[in-house]
Amino acid sequence: MATYRPRNILITGAAGFIASHVANRLIRNYPNYKIVALDKLDYCSNLKNLNPSKSSPNFKFVEGDIGSADLVNYLLFTESIDTIMHFAAQTHVDNSFGNSFEFTKNNIYGTHVLLEACKVTGQIRRFIHVSTDEVYGETDEDAVVGNHEASQLLPSNPYSATKAGAEMLVMAYGRSYGLPVITTRGNNVYGPNQFPEKLIPKFILLAMRGMVLPIHGDGSNVRSYLYCEDVAEAFEVILHRGEVGHVYNIGTKKERRVIDVAKDICKLFLMDPEKSIEFVENRPFNDQRYFLDDQKLKNLGWSERVIWEEGLKKTIDWYTKHPNWWGDVSGALLPHPRMLMIPGGRHFDFEELNRMSHVNGPKLPNGKSKL
């Protein structure tokens, strides 16, 4: 198997959660690679995520939007970029129900701008497009075999639909113009530095504040979680050993119900789940399960290393030591955050936030208390 060696890598969305772990890992492990980190520093990005790399001679940060064709073309030329790892995207499903146009703009149009720049410059040797397991849609509850890379795409919410749309553009540019594209589809990722609109950091911060943990629906939805450093290693493997034109699932067969995630966090905070979990109105559509076949990536030599209990403890420890990493995140801690409802700002429902601060025991949408 041939090993690909990049020289100058552009990482989009590099100040975000997963991309920052990938950037920091590559800068640490490969001092001969130049890493150009591009990020518009949206609400879920934080320049502090790149602190481990800021003093490295092979690191450069650029604040900017992938939707700017002039900027993207300029960077590809002036930095002699030969590799793009494209993480930049709007990713929170709840937000996509509130402002889906922002997802189309960032996820589809932004990807299109990058691809067109690659076509124009003609110098890109790898374009790694980061997608999601959600493009497959809901997995049958009784399925024993996960979605494989050739499975049909059946997205069920605006977020996953825009990610599937971006994938179609990536595939088309690969076929029409011969761009050396690789696509990844990953399970949920958790760990330090994650913006707390996502389930695990949200629950941790709420638990730290002694507030209830809100669960959409009845908590039976099943998800698979990978620790961030395992995922960063997966991207390192795909960068060097992934085959052009292929798709790779980044997943784990270890599944957990949302209610069980909440109970595990309650246990580590010595909280009574009977009093600390509240069931709230479900999303407009909430996929019951995502399940991936990850054998193709394992064939490249990757495997999951960090077990759930270890990863969760590491994550809680990090948030306990960095409670103000993100500043005021009150809006993100709501049961149904809408961080993008107001352009240029955040929409907070303080009445709902105040209600959450009182632990009254878990309740189902019908008002009955039950776990």
C-alpha cells in the first residue's frame, strides 16, 4: 500500500472541535508538514483550541470564510497547498431546524467554492472531505450489520441533507475533473474543546452547575461515540493511507442510548438520575439509531483505543478544569438551542433557562415522572 506524504496542508474549520485535534496532532507528529489553519471563528470555534500549535514554526492561522473564492484561491497559490482537509461546516442538527439556509450556505456552497478552487489551481493531490454518519439516515433498530460505504444516502434532517449535498459535489468533481477526493463519514465524537451545544459537553456543564439534564423524547435513541484523539488518529491514517475516490466510515460498534449517557454522567457527578434527568419535547425528527460498518478503515490499520469510561472521565476532567473556555454558553445549554436564529447574535430563552435551574425530577412530555 503506497503511503501519501503531503507538504502543505490547508485545514478548514481548524479552530473547531475535531479539526483542532487533527491539526494539533499533525503539527506535533510531522514537523516537516506545513499546516495552514483556516477558520472564520464562528460561535462554535475557538482559537484557544489551537494553543498547542500556535508557537510551532510549521503552523499558520488565517481567519477567513471558505465561502470567499478570492481568499481560498489566494491561499492555495501563495501557500502552495497540495492537500485540503475540509472540516468546516455547520453541524448541529437542532440549529438546522431553526436556520437551514445557513447550513446550505456553509456546507454546500462553501464546499463548492473549495472544489472549484482546486479545479482552477490544479495543484491539489488530496482533498479529504469530512462528512457524517447522518447522511445514511436512520438505521433499523434490529440491524446487526452497519451501513457500509456503498449504502444508500437517506438524510432525514436539514443538516444531514446539506452534508449529503456536499458529498455529491465532491464526488462529481472527482469524476468530472479528476480531483483526488476522499470522503469520511463518522460517528459522534466527544472530548475536550467541544462546544457545549452537543450532548456530552452540554450534560457535563449542566451537571457542573447542578442543573437538570434535558433529554429529547424518551431517551431511547441510540448513538455511537468515539473519543476525539481516536478520531484524530483515524484522519492521520486516512491522510497517509486512504485511497483516492474512496469513502471511509469512522465508527465504533459500541452503542449507547442517550438515557444511559445521561445516567453515566450523573453517576460520575454523584447525582441522582431520578431527580436530575428531565425528558423534553423531541426534535421534529430524531433518528433512532446510526450504525456503521468500520471494517474498511480497520483494514488501513486504525482501531479504537479509548474506552468509553476512560474517555468520559478525561472529558469531565477537562471541562472541570476549563469551565469558562467558551465564555457565556447559556444559550447552548437550553434543551433546544437555536444559536443561529438571529444573524450575528444568539437567541436566549432566559425564562426556560431559569426553569431548568430547578431540579424537579425527570418528566416525560405528558407530565409524568419516569426514567
